[in-house]
Amino acid sequence: MKNRVKVTIIGAKNSYYVDTLENWFLQIKDIVEENLGKEVILELRDSEFEIPIILVNERKVFEGLPDNEGVFIEIILSNAK
């Protein structure tokens, strides 16, 4: 897993929050990979909870929806190094 970073979003399938995070991830993936020099993959895990939980390499790093894509990038970068 050294050359790969896994971002996991746990939340209710098809919720606004999970959909937003998935779309943001697709928009920022290249930026994050370039900054880290590693492949970044996304895993979605369905749960009954409306408010999502974000994991980076299986460690909980954030709960809820970040303010914007830039904050999402910072959450990933600061927890993937």
C-alpha cells in the first residue's frame, strides 16, 4: 500500500453528501496524486448514516461534508503523508 492511498467514504448510498464527496474526489484526484506522487483510489461503503465519514488508509480523519473541494484536498494530503 506504500504507492497507493485509499480514501474511503462511509455513508448512505445515493445521499447528497456521499454523491458530493464522490464528485469532488473525481475532480481533485489528479491534483492529489500529483502532490503525493502516489496513486489515490476511492472506496465507497454503504451505511445507514446520512452524515459521511472519511477515512484515509483506513483511519478516520473527518466526519461530515468539508466546506469545499480545497478543504477535501487538504484533509487527504495532510493524512496521507
